[in-house]
Amino acid sequence: MEIGLIGLGKMGGNMRERLRRAGHTVIGYDRNHEIADVGSLTELVDAFTSSPRVVWVMVPAGDPTRDTVKELGELLSDGDVVVDGGNSRFTDDKINADHLAEKGIGYVDAGVSGGIWGLKNGYALMVGGSPENVAKVQPFFEALKPEGDYGYVHAGPVGAGHFAKMVHNGIEYGMMQAYAEGYELLTAAAVVEDVPGVLKSWQEGTVVRSWLLDLLVNALQEDPNLDDIKGYVNDSGEGRWTIEEAINHAVPVPVLAASLFARFSSRQDDSPAMKAVAALRNQFGGHATTK
Amino acid sequence: MEIGLIGLGKMGGNMRERLRRAGHTVIGYDRNHEIADVGSLTELVDAFTSSPRVVWVMVPAGDPTRDTVKELGELLSDGDVVVDGGNSRFTDDKINADHLAEKGIGYVDAGVSGGIWGLKNGYALMVGGSPENVAKVQPFFEALKPEGDYGYVHAGPVGAGHFAKMVHNGIEYGMMQAYAEGYELLTAAAVVEDVPGVLKSWQEGTVVRSWLLDLLVNALQEDPNLDDIKGYVNDSGEGRWTIEEAINHAVPVPVLAASLFARFSSRQDDSPAMKAVAALRNQFGGHATTK
Amino acid sequence: MEIGLIGLGKMGGNMRERLRRAGHTVIGYDRNHEIADVGSLTELVDAFTSSPRVVWVMVPAGDPTRDTVKELGELLSDGDVVVDGGNSRFTDDKINADHLAEKGIGYVDAGVSGGIWGLKNGYALMVGGSPENVAKVQPFFEALKPEGDYGYVHAGPVGAGHFAKMVHNGIEYGMMQAYAEGYELLTAAAVVEDVPGVLKSWQEGTVVRSWLLDLLVNALQEDPNLDDIKGYVNDSGEGRWTIEEAINHAVPVPVLAASLFARFSSRQDDSPAMKAVAALRNQFGGHATTK
Amino acid sequence: MEIGLIGLGKMGGNMRERLRRAGHTVIGYDRNHEIADVGSLTELVDAFTSSPRVVWVMVPAGDPTRDTVKELGELLSDGDVVVDGGNSRFTDDKINADHLAEKGIGYVDAGVSGGIWGLKNGYALMVGGSPENVAKVQPFFEALKPEGDYGYVHAGPVGAGHFAKMVHNGIEYGMMQAYAEGYELLTAAAVVEDVPGVLKSWQEGTVVRSWLLDLLVNALQEDPNLDDIKGYVNDSGEGRWTIEEAINHAVPVPVLAASLFARFSSRQDDSPAMKAVAALRNQFGGHATTK
């Protein structure tokens, strides 16, 4: 079947490949014309030989996605479906869906997990939208998802897919931080002489075994003391939104928030807050401050 | 080969079975004589037909373990080895080892993970002790551990095994709390209509896939809203020790600590701290308090 | 001088009184006509005998404030000034200011602290706006603020006042929680026999002395074990906004966030997250769950 | 009245002065003989002209205090009283008291707050011990404490004084961190142009007014951007013990723990934990790491 795919970067490029391997016809567009199949969104829409058309948007969240959806609203027709597979905030979905609905165009949001391993293992898909719109995209979901019973859910109406993916990433932050704190404690205590070996021993038969643990073991095999990596960690939006949504719903999320704050701290050369604490200690106790 | 095993409860009983399936001769003792092979520690020690003797202690941490080790010190001989496979605090290990060393008896500490699944899948083992003492226990470690390259580490000298297991459990607290907070957020937002389905979709192809996630999916299949479970969570020592060791080594562990505190809170009918906050709000703002 | 004051509740009523004691003429309006000086906003605006008119809005944040500002935009004239002294989110200020600016009406936001003690001690004021608009309100700020050098700041342009007040409240959450956790620990340890006495001893000569401490001592004198207060704590917006702004600016705020989450937890009969943790422990360890 | 005082450093020296101003005779000993009144503990004990003798120990916690108490046990007699006014862990108190009790010597523990301001304002005192032993020290407590009803509590039996002081310091950590996080947020948002002015405005009429706030305002007047202070903060024991005692009593202390962990982080050039998180992100997402 035919699908349009906008955005052929690290994720989109591999998804095109996985869709093609499954026998689908992918009409790919990217700002980088060297990797694109067509030269514009107009060409992309015109290249379809059948309808309804399904166009999958895989561009950065925020303005790029919003602008692309708007442009597709000009080009597509009643009954077509747009899928936003990017990392959009779920609150954008309703806006996009309402905009397209004015012309009878359907909208489906899809949270996509899998990273650079997705081409081989399949992409886990969390999907939001009406049953009829989701049905139009289903053949492509089947091609992208991992084999077997797992890796796909129709989570609810428009927005549910990105919401589920957002929570997935929030949990991811928390899990990574849990492993990381444990790792640091192992390295801090002299009694444990083989830290990479301890983590490796956990890969089977333990409560903490996971894919993330496997990756940490890999990283330590390449660089046993992580000497080549700085403790500087970016965050990409979903972690922040998770905390904000938790606040909206009065859900206590101490672990997820602590994980986000640890990333913020990791990026500070010096901490204004800790300057203030040092200043206070100096004021009341005459404690020396370090400059 | 022959091994003595003291403590035949949920863990010890299954370990006896797994050792026997591997062809070892297990001399089991338990306070509950109905499940024991011998009637006393003296009988256990006398039942060995060869030496050195290896005796594995699998009783509750604290006094029961300490008392058992002391009694074994009276009964065993130079060259024998005692293994503490219970959940002892690693600081007990040096004391036990020094006590036994006076009579030339070796000591090995083994952190054991696997729970009720260990009989089938094997027990992950984190081991501390001298190379020569560990070597005497090695055949039994081989029988207990999962198949393949994983599930076993000789982490360092005496204490390293229990330290590694302690950190394992600390991480476990953090991971469970991360999933739990994400789960609660999913249930709090109306947009996600199929929460169990979302968690199930994560089991393949995602960053958060793990054995713990599989278990949570199982639990939700049995009880989709967890209606039959109260949010009351005990803790068993390792989580506390992890935080205390982190403090000893000045390692920041916000996620692991938050996970422990969440358990403490879960067990309180009312919170004295929050009473104090409510009292303060009433004092300065005239905010109504709830009784 | 003349000032209009809209909203004569717990805060506004006392502010009217304090302004009058300072010799100002206050034209007060409230939905509750029994306590109002005029029957409508139109009457309020018409009651002024001089210009420019200053109208202080002291109604609940959100729609009530936004609607009142809009209505004043219809009634006031070029050169008049509206002050929002309520607990509005600072992001509303720019919107309100721009709306009024179309008609040449000025806008000033004022964060007001002091609660039920303000009538006697004065209200601390954090103010945002252009120098010329702030100047028009200055006589009233002087009347409302505490005596002396303190209790007033022109923090910056429109929005700065509410932003500063928001942070004030965020800090308040953290301080209260710090006292509360310490209080609970004192009550938990048998060795301290006179908990109210300990807190009272801290009121002079210590690092933790503060007005909040004084209030906690008061509360404990009235009810030494806080038996009459439930540990159920509401939150009113500023605490949430503080965390959200911290996230916007990538500022790590573990203490402020923990304080907010403790309030969320205090309001839960049971915790879905801790249900999930209990379910997990049951799955892997056969730990009993409580129902 | 006569009192022996051992340790004449920053705290002890000022306490000698405050006791003398109140008319007491202080026999001071210090390792630094230039500031001492006597040359040895033996001389100190012999210098008393009446009995029972009260000797106040004001040396660093841990071995120095334990050794001094032991030595005093050799020199003092039945009915004398030793006061430990240092920052000892409360668990040491029972040990010291039992040791001295063998010779009929009394023991009182006194948590002392006040820092470099104590000479002028008085020292807040939290005292543990038997009523009869406390009574023997009472005249000196009266001289050291601030004037008025506050600044002194007999909190309970031996250990209660240091326990109360420990909790005081734990709360202090939390309060300082609350102010510090709020301060950082104020500096991060462009809308607030006068951060020191905002903090100054809070000194009267607000909920967050306190002595610590006054000190922070002082610090900002000397150095408005805290340019001369590094965000590097030590901790001195009580903060750690507070968390450990909270864990012992299953008291959730998220704010106090977060404050301690922020200090740990402030002292790290790079974070092993965040290296691990960066390594994980690189493994699963191909995210660049910073070196």
C-alpha cells in the first residue's frame, strides 16, 4: 500500500526502510532533497495512485510539525489521514485534529519508541485517534511494530498516543536515574572491585534485568570507567511535560521529577542555588567559602 | 558434591531442589523439622562424608544469621567454608568472617536474587570472599545460577557480594517507583482509555521494556484497576541500607531515597508532617483544616 | 487620595480598612452588596472625583480577575491604572496589560503577602509595571506596606510582581515542609519527651528561627499533638506554577517539588502508584499484599 | 560559680566570654596553650575551689569528644557533671553517660545553636539528662541562653539534647535549600530585574521572613550576584544523621534528604551517575555525549 512519509532523518529514514521491506510503497519527502523521493509536499500528495491517502509526519515537534500539518491541510482531501509520529506534546494533537477536521481530513497521533534499534526490532507504537482513522493506518502500524503480540496499542482518542509516549519517556528518565545512582554507589565503595561485572551479573535471573541494563553493560564493556563520557545530560521535552501533566493531575512524581532535576544540574557549571547556600553558611557560621 | 543448607523456607527450599536437580547432595536443616533432612546443626555437620565442608546459611538477616554463623564456628573445622546467602547487611560480613577465621574456617557472602522464579530460571549470585574460599563453593554457584554467561559475579573480597545485592535492591526500588508513578499518571488522565494496553505495548521495542514491566502487565491482566491491592508497601532493609551507604560515601541518590520514602508514606494512616503543614496554613492564612 | 477596590473578602476587606486608616478614600465593590460601598463597577468608576483613577482588583485568580480587568477596560480612560493584587499567574499579566494598553490604561501587578495578619502588620508588596504606572499607585503601596524599609519592591516590568510572589510561595512550601519533616522526626523518636518545648526553644538564638516557626509553636500550644488536625493539605496554584517555571528555565528545584508532591500525597485515600509497587512485589517475591 | 570549659575555639572562646560577663568563673583549657587558662585537664580539675564540679566539653565530635570524656572520667569524682556541648551524634551520649556513671559522675548533653552571633544574642540550648544533673548545670545554661522565655529546653533524658539539635540542623538544611532554589529561579527569569530587592522586600510582612532570609539579604548586599562565592557546600554530620534517624524511624523526609544530596552534588567535579545516564542515552538513541 502507499504511504507518504515526511521527514527522513535518523528515525524517518529507518522507518521508510522498514515499511519498504514489508512491501509498502513509501513516498518520502525531506528538506534534504538528496534523500527524498519527491521534491515537495505537493509532489508527495500528487504521487499517490489511490485514496484515501495516509501521510506520516516525522519531523521535529513544535513549529515544524504544526507547519507541516497546516500545509497538508491545504493539499489533502476529505477522507485522507495525517499521522503525527513525532515527539509532539499531546496538547498539540487536539489542535491539529480540529484544524484538519474542518476539511474532513482525519488525524492520528502515534508515539514511536525504538530509536536506532527500531529498523531491526520494530518500533513500539502508541496510537491515538478515532477507530475509523486508526483503521486506515493499520497496515503501516503492522509493518512498523515488532513481531508478536506486543509493541502496539490503540490507547484512546486523539492525544492518547502522544500522552502514552510521554509517560513512557518519563518512566525512562526514572529508570535510567535509578541505574545511574546505583552505579555511582558501586563505584564509590572500595569493597566492590568489579563494577562492570556486577552489572553484567544482573542481566539474568534478577529483578532489575532490562534492556536498559543490557545497554549499560555494553557501555561499560566499551569504556569500563566511562572515562570518555562527561556527566552532562540533555533532555528533550517529554520528561518536562510528564512533570507538568503530573502537576495538572495532582499526581506525586518524586522519582520522575528528581530524574529531570538531576539532568538540569548536570548541565550547570556552577549552581546559583548552592552559591546561596554557601553564602548563608558563611553568614551564620563563618564557614569558609570556596571560590 | 555435598553441601549443607540451613533454612528451607521460600528461598532455601527451592534452592535445595535446584541443587539436587544438578546432582548435588544437599543436607538440609530447618527449624521446621518436617521439611528438614537432619534434626540439628550438629547432625548436619556430621552428615558430611568428605571435606572441606561447605555450609550455606539461608536464614533471616540479623540475629538469626549471626547466631547460626557462631554455632557453625563451634562445629566446623579448618578449611571448611560458610556461605551467608541471606539478606545480611554487608557490614556483618567482615565480623562473621573474622570470627570464623580464628578457627581457620572460610567465609563467603552471596547476594541472591531470583525470588519465587529462581527454581526455574536460576538465581543471580553476587559473591564476596577470597578466591580460595569462593573456589570451594563454585560448583554450587554453577548449579544455582542461570544458564549462560550471566547471573554470577565474584564482586570482590568479603562483603562485596552483599554490597552488590544491596545496591541491586536499591535500584529495584527506584525502577518500581518509576513505573508506578508513570502508571498513576496514565490512570489520572482521561485521554488514555486502555492503561493495561499501554503497558503491554511497551513490552517489545521500547526503552522501558524489562522483567519488572512484564510483571506489572501480568498484575494488570489479573486485576486491571488493581482494585484488590492496597497501596501499602513494606521495605525489607536493603533499601534503607542503600541510602545509608550512599550517605556514607556522599553519593547523591535522590531517586532511590524518594522510592524509600514513598514506601514509608504508604504505611501511614495520617502524616504528622502534613498535620504540621496544615496547622501552619491555618495559622497564617486562616485556611480551614480537615479533621 | 481615592482608590477603587474590587473584592472585599478576607484579604480585600482588611486592605480597605488599612487604606482608610491611612487616610485614603476607598470606593469598595464586592459581589456581596452588603459589604460593598457601590453597587456596580460602573458606579465605582463614576464615584471618583479626580483622575487618574487607580482601581485595585482583589478577586480570585483566573476568569474572575480576567473578566474584571476586561470590564474595567470598558469603563476606565486613558491614564487610569488597574492593579491586579490577586494571586494571578504572572503569565496573565502581559495579556491584561496589552489589553488595557489599547485604550491607554496602565496596568500594574502586585503580589501581596500577609494573610490575616496584614491589617495589623502591613502587607508585603512585590510590584511589576512601568515606572510611571507604579508611581500612580505609590501612595497606596505606602499605606499598605509594613512600616520601615522593608516590605516593598518594584521588582521589574509587568509580571515581575506576580513572579516574585509566586517564588515567595514556592519557598514557603519548602520551608513549611522542612519544619514539618523535622517535627515528625522529633515525634517519632522516644528520646525527645517535650516536642513543643524543643520547637519553642528554637525561637531565639537559632539558625531556624522564623515567623513560621513562631506559628508552629502557637499551633502546638493550642493542640500539643495536633490531634484536631488532619494531615490533608491543599495547594493553591503558586506552588505548581513555581515548579512549572523552574522546568521552563531548567532550574533544579528538588525541595520545592518534593513539598508540592507531599501535599498531593496527603490528599490521596490510596495511592495508585503504591498499589502498583505492591502488585510488583507480590508478582516477583510472593510478598503478601494488604487489602 | 565555677565551670571548667574544654575547647576554646570559635564557639568555646565566645562562650567563655559570655559566661564571664554573667559573673561566672571559667577555667578554660585548650590544646592551644596561648588561649588557655590552665595547662592540662588535671590542672583544670584541680583549679576548682568547690564541688560539685561542672566541666563543659566543647571539642570536635567523635574521637576528640570521646577521648576527653574518658579522661575526665579518670579525673572527676562522684557528683561532678560533664556536659558535652559539641556536635556529637546523640547515639554517643548514652555510651558516655554509662561510662561516667560507673564512677558516679553525671552526664548532660547540650545541643548549642548560635554560631558567631551567640556571644551577643545568646546561645539556644537543647539539653538532655536527668533532672538532678541538669539542675547542677542550670546556672550556666541561664548565662549562655538568650534573654527571655526562649532559647532553652530540657528536652528529655540523656541524648535528647543532641537529638533535638540534630533535627534543628536537618531543618536548617531544608530551609536554606528552599531559599536557594527560589533565589535561583528568580535569577533565571528575566522578568525580575531586582533580585536582591525582592528578597529584601520579604523581610517584613511575609510568610517567609526569618533570620536566614535576613542573612541572605546581607550576603546579597555585599555581593549582589554572589560572584565571589562558589556553589560548593560542605556538610558537617548532623544533616546525614538526620536522614539516618528518619530512616530508622520510617519517617519520610524528602525535603531534608534532597537538601543533603544537593550538597553532595555541589562538591562533584563530574557525576558518575550522570555519566551513566549519558552513556545510556548514547547507547539507545545515538545521542551525542559531551567529553
